[in-house]
Amino acid sequence: MSLKRLLSLFLLLLIHLFIPVLLLIWMSFIKNVRIVDFFMKTILTGLYFLLIYFSGFWGYFTYYLRYLFIILYSILVARSFFYFDRINSLISKSNPPHIILFIEVGLIFILSYYIYISLKAYSYDIKGINLDFPFNNGIYSIIWGGNSVVSPTMNRHYHHSLYKKIGIHDKTKYAVDITKLNGFGTSALGLLPKINEAYSIFQEEVYSPCDGKVLKVVNHIHENIPFSGIYPKDLGNRILIKTSEFIIMICHFQNGSIVVKEGDQIKKGALLGQVGNSGWSDQPHLHIQANHIDDSTSIGEGIPIFFDGKNPIKNTLFFK
Ligand SMILES: [Zn+2]
């Protein structure tokens, strides 16, 4: 097993399963606790669940778990009211050690800060454009999306070291990565499977999100093994579509699947190709971005995208 896959698996399990379950267990022990402890448990657990609700990677486990944790937390909060008289009577009990309180308050600040920057992903400082959603068959979720300049927890397309290193972060800052969910609410069968075919979105047909002229096509790059950590540092098989106002770039198509040619005039909804896992990509998914037209380099600064009028923030679902 590659180090990349092992590390990803460990972090996914820790963030979405181990910590939430431990917090729920910790929260459920409220008999004979001090009032301070009771509030700390409720606030800390609530903030953690809120943070992972917004910025977690639910497609790897299941989106159902995202909602289940919120329900379980609400049940535990409601249950605690039955104990409230008893807790209240314990108010005079000695305070917890200062160091524990200090750590808990510190964690509350850290969690609040990350929730705050996650929520900042919803707004942009410049006007966005509206596109058609590029798929039409199933439930799709956003892996990374939103204002990545102010919100690295929701969208990595600006702050990631690779984008900065090759100097394209200003062009990719509002890019969106899309995956597809199966009936279990996950993007693949199994945890980080090694074969592309296990991912629901692999070989899914991609349709043009706008009218325009095909400016560039790259269609010869081989597929990656998911989560191997060994990827070519380029955008993979891709299409650039130019309209009168902007350029759309769509990346990571399957090798040889693109059916349009450079110079073609295409309409919204035209078949473009199939989703693959080519270029710098962990797993089969579609990367899409909009850019201003820059005379010198063709692609200028990034523009925020909306699909069918909806803001594609991380974890937004599209039902098609
Ligand atoms: Zn991307």
C-alpha cells in the first residue's frame, strides 16, 4: 500500500469516524459532571460536527453519515435537558483543573476559526458566471469548491503548493472538482479503491456547460492509479472552450475519450468526452474552471462559477 493511500485512509478515518464517535461517547456521560464540563462537552462537540459538516470529505464514507452525526448530536443535546436540574445542582462543585479548561477554550477558538473560514467560501469579491451543470444522470457532489483565496478548508485550488509553485493559483482560485455518488452516498465502492472503474464518475459522459468554440484539446494522457501519489504534474486530458466573455477549462478526461476537435463550434449540452483520472489527479473526477480572456496567455484570472444558478461549494449536491 502506498504511503499516500495509507496516510489518506488514516486521516479520513480519524476525522470522520474515530473523533466523532469519541466525542459522542464523551458527550453522553453527563451524569454528575460539573456545569463547566457540561457546557464544554456540548460546545466542543457541536463545533467539531459543524466544522466537518461543512468541510469534511463525505464522499469517501457516506453522505448519510454527515447528517446522522448532526441528528445524534441533537438527540444528545435534547437528552441533556432531562439532566439539567441535576447538573444545575452541581454548580458549586469544584472547577476543573485550569490546564483542561485552557485546552478546551483553545480548541473552541481553533474550531470557531476554521468554521469561520469555511463559511467565507460562500461569497466572492467579483461577480460570477452561470453555467449548465456538465452531467445529466445521477447525484453529484463537490469535492472542492468555493472561494479558495479566503477558504483553504473548502477549496484547495488557490493555496495548494503545486498551484503556487507553477504559478497558476490565480487562474485556478475558483475551480471546482466534481464527483458522483452511488446509492450508498459514496463516490466509490470501498475505501479509496485502487481501480478507476470503482469510482461512480469514471467514464461518465461530460456535456458542454456553455456555447462556444473549442480552443484547445489534449487527449493522449494515460490514467493514474487512484491515490498512488504518482501523477504527472499537468492538467491531464482537457478541453478549453472560448466564449465571447470567458474561457472554460475542463480537465482529467479519460485518455482518448474527447470527441470534439479544436476549432469546433459547440452548443450547450454537446457531448465532450468521458471523465477519467489523467494528469495531476488522485481519483476520477472532473475539474472545471472559468477564466477571463487574457490576450497574452489566453487564460487570465479565475472567475467564480455557478451551476444552474447554484453555488458549487464543497459538499453541495446536484441532483440531475
Ligand atoms: Zn481541481
